[in-house]
Amino acid sequence: MKILHLFFIVFGLNLINYTAKAQYEPVYQKDKKGNSSSSEIGEPKFYFGLGTGLHYKMGLLGISAGYKVAPNIITELNLGIGGYGSKVGITTIFNAINKNAWCPMLGFSRASGFSTINTEVEVVYMGATTKTTTDCYLDQMITLNTGIQRQFVSKRGNRFALEMGFAFGLNKQYYGFNESSALLVSTNTRVSTNELTFSNNQKAAFKLLNPAGLMLGLSYNFGFK
């Protein structure tokens, strides 16, 4: 958690620095002779986005609210839901110029996990593998999201983005039983969950839900001046 706090501190200081230093400057367009004129194009400063993806900053389905803190930098608040519960995070997008471009990005996400989930799980009891339906929990996960997006900008300033990268888990994934006992399918007997362990297959299934891993996504972001 000390590493996570350090990341947040450094990330936050950078955002404060950009916000303090970067007074948004109007973009000037060139006339037919190539000279700059003082007419402002009026690029969007605010964005509202919809997105979906795998290990994505918005989860399987989510929304984002972005603000252009500097001429080529957008900071977003991301909200969504996915296979590991609800997701909330913050993302900074660099090189977000007013045309098609590659844009590096960096951010953090928190996936809530589940305080209670009633499901059938595969367990090991006295060396034998069996199944039981019981109440389990999956603890929250924090990820550091790094990657790049390919943005396509419309004439109105809306942004369509294809994103790829990797979400690094900043804490260990924890899961376990909520109940003190469970009914075994094979023997129809109730035993203490202290005597049960999750099978390797079940551990792999929990790991698949983990929000860390290869990140792929797409989003459409409506721009507002």
C-alpha cells in the first residue's frame, strides 16, 4: 500500500502542476497563405464518454467525464462495472491533439470486488475434490493502467478511441469463505470451511476475474466547449 500511496502522490502532483501551469490557449487556424489568424477554432474542453473493453478503465461497460487540463492533455474520471464488481478511476491522456493521433495514457482504477457472492465453487476436502455452493468474497483490487490509444477526431471535436495496454495489480488478490460451514455435493454433508481449500481450477477461475492483465478497449467521447 505504501507503493500505491507513492504512485497517487506523484500522479496527483503532476496533475496539479499541469493544471496550475497550463492556462488553456485558443487554437489558431491558418489562412490560405499559411499565416496564423486570431480566429479560434474552439476545440472542446470537456468530454463525456461511453466505453467497453477487457480489463478496461471503464470495465465491461462504463462512462467517463474528461477535462482538457492543457492544450494536449485530458484528465478523465472513469466509472463502470465489470466482472470484478464496480470500477472507479482516473486517467490522464497525453498528446490529445485536435486530429487523429497516438495518445499515451496513464491512470489508476479500483475494482470493488464482492463482499458476498453466492456461487458454486470447487474445493478440496481431505485430499478429494468436490463442489459446494456457499457464500464467498472477493476483496477489492487496485490497478495501475498504462497504455496507448489511437484517437480519431471528428469535425465536431468528438473522439473515438481504440485503446491497448496493461493493467498492473498493485495489491494481492484475496478471496475466501463468508460462511463457517458448507454443504459438500459429493457426500451431502456439512463441514467447516476451515477444512476446505479452493481447488487449483477454482483459483484459476478467480484469477480470470482479476482486473489486472492485458487491457483492450474502445470508447466514444462527445466533446463540449
